Amino acid sequence: MRATTLAEEVSLASWTRTITPSAIEEMLLVAARPDILSFALGLPAAELFPTDTFAQAAAHVLATDPRALQYQPPFQPLQAHIVRLMAQRGVFCREEQVFLTAGAQQGINLLTHLLLDPGGQILTEELLYTGFRQTIQPFQPDIWAVSTDLETGMDVDMVEALLADSARPAFIYAVTDAHNPLCVSMSLEKRIRLAALARAYQVPIVEDDPYGFLYYESPSLPPLRAFDDERIFYIGSFSKILAPALRVGWLIVPEDLIPKLAVIKEANDLNTSTFTQRTISAYLDAGHLPGHLVALRHEYRIRRDTMLHALQTYFPPEVRWRKPATGLFIWVELPSMVDACELLQVAIAAEQVAFMPGNAFCVANHRYAAHCMRLNFSNCTPERIEEGIARLARALAGF
């Protein structure tokens, strides 16, 4: 007789009965293997973390501010820094509109709890960030999904048609710069139209912007939040521009929503690390961030271009990709008969190289992207990128 498990004996919440680990969680375990060369995760380059200058900032905080290790309200000087950072992106806000979070992922979670009722509706794109899917899963929402143009971003015509046909989602989820996974940035015309639709139909937009400071040609366009300061709820993060382990991000929202978000966050984790808030603020006080961003953009541009050249060199001509202007990924379309999930298994077993298959990003288990893969270029050196793409090409050739 088979023994029952605790999960079978305990009455769990109904939404947990069908949950499985996310593709990110599964690939994190794969990528941690020392024999695997991984393009799977959106990891920044650890060797580019500003360890020396950040250590100086941390030492200064510990030496001068005993409150840094105590429970404390959000740190006002860091909020002031964020106001100045946002102004560089064309977003003008006040400190009272800045809400500090434990990373962008928590920002998504808090806004979802604020806006979405169980069984409610949301509007997003057919391919979307897997962490967003995990966040909304407990609410089991109905999802209206629109397509994405690989040159200009979200299909705003389809968004307008749905809203005009009486759709009233709790919110629209949008990644306007370096869409994850498609790596496309929304055109200026679409940004202006989408913000206007939010106003006209009184539908909030949750704008997820972890990559807007990582541009490689001209500076990123202003976020949606630059075109509306009431209906656009902006999510930013230090994870990709400083280090993920700091777990500090921010929201820009109407200030009358801050008390409600504070209650939701208190139930979640009480507060964002007091010490980390103060240390990031001290790092910014010292003026290190502009030079650090220049260095990141320079190195990531080299790594992006190395991967693009390697794809051109090793992959067959029927494979398609675009040159991303922002972010950390390249979206690759394989021949339609290739199943990227099956290719991944072959690539790991035969060539010890990993990537993220396109289906991991599909809404409601659709197979829009069964023949596609997302490749990360930020986490490997140029030499490892060249080697990894050659390995992946061999796996594809033998598939």
C-alpha cells in the first residue's frame, strides 16, 4: 500500500492543487550545476557587481547609523534618490509617491493584491514574464491576451478593441522596455496611445520596468508613467543595475494608495531591509551609480554583440532573431518543426548548455512559442558565449 503524503492529507487551498515549479525555479537548479553553461536565466554578471564601492557604503552606514539594523520606516533619502533617478527616465514624481519594496517581484505582488479580486480579469500579452504568472496564479483570473509586434511591442489596437467592447480588466500588465521574453521595446506612439486608453477607460496599467536603464544604442524612451501620473503604476528595481541579492525595488503610484500598499506589505514581510535601504542610499550619495551604469552598458553591449555574431556564425540561416536595444536577452525563432523543450533536453544532456524554451512564457499553457527560445547574454563572458552558442548549434544540428 502506498503511503499518503502530507499534501494529500492536509486540506490545501484549491489553487495550490495544480501548481508546479516555475520555469525560472527549475532552470535555477540546472544553471547551478558546475558542468552547465547557462543562457537560461536573467542573471546580471556577478563580476560586474560594485563590490568595493558597495562595501565602503555598507561600512559607512554601520559606523555612523546604529538605526540601520533596527525596524524603521522607509528611508526618505533613498526615496529622494529614486525621484532623481526617475527624472532621468523622463518621469517626474514626488517622494510621497515612492513606495519601497523587496525587489520588483514584490512590487508586482503588492499591486496584484491591491487591484485584483479572485476570479477577476487582467489584460496582458500572449507571452509574459514567468514571475508575473506565478504572482497571479492564486487569484485564478481570466486573462485577455493580446499579441506583440516584434518591432513595436504590444498590439494596442487589440487592447483598444477589447476595451471598446466593454472589457474592464482589473489592470493591464505591460513591460514597455526590453519585454521579457521578446526583448522588444514599445514604440513611442504606442506608449502615448496606451496611456491615453488607461485614462479614457479608467483602467490601471502595471508597468514593469527592470531594464530601462540598460540600453545599448540611444537612451530608452520615457516609460508609460511619463504620460500619465494617475493610472500608470510603475515598478522599478535595483536588482539588474546593482545586484539582485539587495532585494530593493520601488513603486511609483498615486500617494493616496501608499497607506493601503503599506498594510499589504506589512502582512507580507513587515518592511524592506532597513540596512540595505541605507546602504544603497549611501552608495548613491557617493555618486557611483552613473559610472557603474556606463560600465554595465559597455560590457553588456560587447556580450550582446558577441552572441549576435556567434548566432550568425554557427546557426543555420532559417533561424531568426532580432538585435535588442535594451535588456539582457535575445529572442530566437527556430524552424517551426523544432520543439524547443525537447531541444533543451538534448542540449543539456549532449552539450551541457541550457536556455529558456519559449513555451515557458505562454499564457494558459498555449504553444505560441513552442519553436522559440530566450537566450541571456549578460551572465557569461564573451568567450563563454562563443563556446555556448557553438555547443547549442551542435545540439540543434543533431536534433
